[in-house]
Amino acid sequence: MTSPAFAKLLQPILRIQQIVWGAFTASLAVYGAVGYMIAAASGRQPRAIDPAIEMGIVAAAAIAAVSAVYLWRSSGTQQAIDARLAKTPDVVAMASLNTAHVADPERMAAIRALDEREQRALSVASWASTQQIICWGLNEAVGMMGLILNMLTYERELMLPFLGAAVLLNMLMRPRISSIVDRALGRAPSF
């Protein structure tokens, strides 16, 4: 059982995850719309591009997709969670929910008031959040490669498999911080 203070500290991380995942997923729809407009409005005939460029784009998308799947699977293993639990929690890093790493004094005091087990679980949540955002960025790169191919060839049909793969990856990689935290709390050592 966790304390109400822990649940309150976890809530911003969960909210940020939902917002970021939604933004990455929505961006794929924007890429599709832009690609469609470019192909339709240009009035140009589809053109062939150098096969080496096309293969490079396909390879970049494949590498991004494979990297995302690997990172997603490896960061969700119990071994990865246990390794993160073994590290001493960085209270200052957990107290800053911004890129400037400026710690919120109230949040820092609340984190320090948690017991060691909850501090470690919150550290796991913060770490897992970063891992998931990286995965979603890689998924977006897959969709972006389709848009680039569309811009080069004016063939919107070529971008559809890339966008489809990116959307599928995002649907399979929904935010899962809650389940990771639950597993962390179940395995977190008592001090």
C-alpha cells in the first residue's frame, strides 16, 4: 500500500505521459495530412528517386522501429526495474519536472518525506517515463520517414506503410508507468 503523498507525487508523471503520448500520436495524423496536401497540391507527377536514397529512408525507419521495440521491451523487464531500484534515488532530479532541472522546493520536501521504498519507486517512474518518451520519439521518426519519402516522390501511397507502422507502434506502446511502479513497489526492498 502506498501513501497518499506518493500518489500525489506520481500524478504529474502519469499526466505528462498521457499528454506526450497523445501529442506523438496526433503528430502522425498531421504528417499524413501534410503529405496528402503536398502530393495533391503540387500537381506534379510522381517522380522516381535514387534507389539508394529510398533504401536509406527505409533502413532509417526500420532501425528506428527496431530500436523502439528493443528499448520498450528491455526497459519493462523486471531486471531493468530491479537495477533502477538498486540505485540511490536522486531527489533533486525527481523534484524537477522540467528540462531546466530546477527543483520545486515543495516537491523536494514531499519526496524526502516519503519512505525509502516509495522514493525508489518514484525514481523508477521517472526513469521509465524517459525511456517511454524516447520510444515514442523513435516511433515518430518512422512516420517522419514516410513523410520525407512522400515529399521526394509526390506519391502519398508510399508514406502510408510508414505512418501505419508508427501508429501501430504507438498503440502497442501506450503509457505503462502505473504497471511498472506497481512491479517496483512489489520488489522494492524495505529499509
